Amino acid sequence: MDDKVVERYRQQRQKRLDAKKEESQRCIDAYRARRDARIAARQRRDEEGDVDQWITVNGASIPVMQGETKTTAVEGFIAEKQGQSGMGSAVPIGGGRIVY
């Protein structure tokens, strides 16, 4: 092969690799920013809201404030998330279960 063709191929390949590397770095930076924001929000809630304990439900960390039961904390969290996402309302049925 001609040296010019080989050099052009190498340059094109390097450009593609650099573009992939930049995209990966943007994703990593966005992830770190979201993580840092969650940590900061959690620390603010701990300081401001007298959080008694934290519970995890289906991978979501939910603060339980002093004097609040776990059930009311989870129901409040679900109601808050439904309001943000525009989901339908939860309908309580017999036995304390919640149906969406």
C-alpha cells in the first residue's frame, strides 16, 4: 500500500478513537456530577431535616424523619416521584397494599 494511504488511515482511526474517548469522558463527567448532586442533597437533608435513618426500597434511598414511620416515608416518596414523572396515582387496596 501507498504510505500516504496508510498514514491517512491511521489519522482517521485516531480521530475515531479520540471521539470515542471524548464521549466516554463526557458520560463519566455527567455521572460524577449527578452522583455529587445526590450526595450533596442527602447531606443537606441530613443537616436540615433531622433524618432519623435511611432505608432502601427497590434501590432508592429514602430518608425516614424523626417521628415518621417507614410506611409514611415510603408513601411520601412514591407520591413525590409520581408528581415529578406524571405517573398515575397510587390506589390503596385492602391489607395496606398499594396498587399503581
